[in-house]
Amino acid sequence: MEKHSNGNIQISKKSLLIGMLILVIIIVLLFYFLKLIPEKNKDKDIKIYKKALYDSILCQFTCALSPSKVQNTTVFLPDSLCQKICITELKVKNLNTTIYSEQDLLTDNLATDIEKVMSDCRKLYTKEQSPVNVSAPNETSIDIPINTTAYFPCVKQGLIDLQDKYPYISDKDVIEDNKTSEQ
């Protein structure tokens, strides 16, 4: 920087370029710290939230089946105390359910795939009976009760198989995340 006798300050091109480069670096760093890091943390928090929901669902489908009376029929259903424990474990995590939009939670097809596993197993283990009066045009098939002793293990296995498609719901992924964050 040179000061001339007329009071003007003259800045060299090199100094101006260095100043602009420093300004660009500051802007990039601000963008990174104010935009990208919070988004990355939000994505991680959403995955933690989804994993907790998944774990609770898997836990409920892992509960031992015990005989229960439903409409004068004995069916085998997951133990209700076990299911309450699974739900309580989810509640104890104090996950804030209001900070994420539906769009945030549906960034992948995990929820859809869970529903599909349940639906596929339901279809596989529910027998259909044709209507008694076949000539009636508005009659639909009637579902016979589901084979619960096959349905619940089917869903459990389907949920476990989803871990290959969504590694963040796998306990192995959580262990790896913890190892990298400790280093």
C-alpha cells in the first residue's frame, strides 16, 4: 500500500487479490459452518430417530407369542408386557417427534418398505375364502384369520433383512459410527 502526496491510497493488484481470496475463504467457511454442518447433523439425527422407531417395531415383532382369545378363537399374539416394554424403551429415548417434517422422514423408502414387509407377510399367511354365493356381483372374498405363528416370524425376518438395504438401522452401523467418532 502506498500513500501518495494527494492523500489517495494505492493498493497493489497482488494485495487486492490476496484480500479477495481471504474474503472468499471466509465466506466458504461461514457457509460450511452455518449451512452444511447443521444439515449433516440433522440427517444424522433423523437416522437416529428412524433407527429408534425401527428398533421398537422389530422388538415388538420379536416378542414371544402367547395364546390369546379373539372372537372366541385362540390365536397366538406377541406378549403384551413385552410389547409395552418395547414401546417404553422408545419413549425413554425422549426423541423429539415434532422437529422433523414428514418430508424429512421420507428421504428414503424405509417406512414404505416396513409397510411392504408387513403387507407381504399378511398376504402370505392369510387364506382367502370364496364367497358362498358366487352369483352375487358385489360379493368380495372373505379373509380367514391370519396364521399368526407364521406371520410374526415372517415380519421379524423381513425387518431384519431391511438392514442390508438401510445400513443405518443395523447395530453394526451404530458401532462403526461410534468407533469413527471416538478417533
